[in-house]
Amino acid sequence: VLPGIVREWLLARANDLGYTIEPRAPTVDELREGAFFTGSLTELAPLRVLDGASCRPPGEAFGELLQAWRAERDAR
């Protein structure tokens, strides 16, 4: 994974919002329990399907981070 603008923003802001980032490779089971990814075109996006199996929606942190990202993006 290449470092990107959204990823850097996420790493910087997550702590401000009370979340701890643990930089490591997640397990497949963890991803299926609710995960999201970042990208310059997708911004923050939930992982919906992995290897043909549905994933649970990401939790409350995703919503808070997405809202903060959009607010900051729109303020520019």
C-alpha cells in the first residue's frame, strides 16, 4: 500500500478523535468484522465483500472519521 493523502490525514486525525491506530496487517477475520480503506479516489470506503463473502459494516469510528474528512475537505 502506498502512503497517500487520505491515509496521512487519517493517521493524523484519528488520535485527535480518540482512536488509536495500530499499523499492522489485519487478519481476514478482522476485515470481515468491519473494515474500511482509504484512497485518493475513494477517500474512505467500507469494505463490503472479501473473497466473495460479505463483510460487516465498519463501526462508529468509520462514520466519525468520514464525517471529519468530509468537513475538512469541504472547508478547503
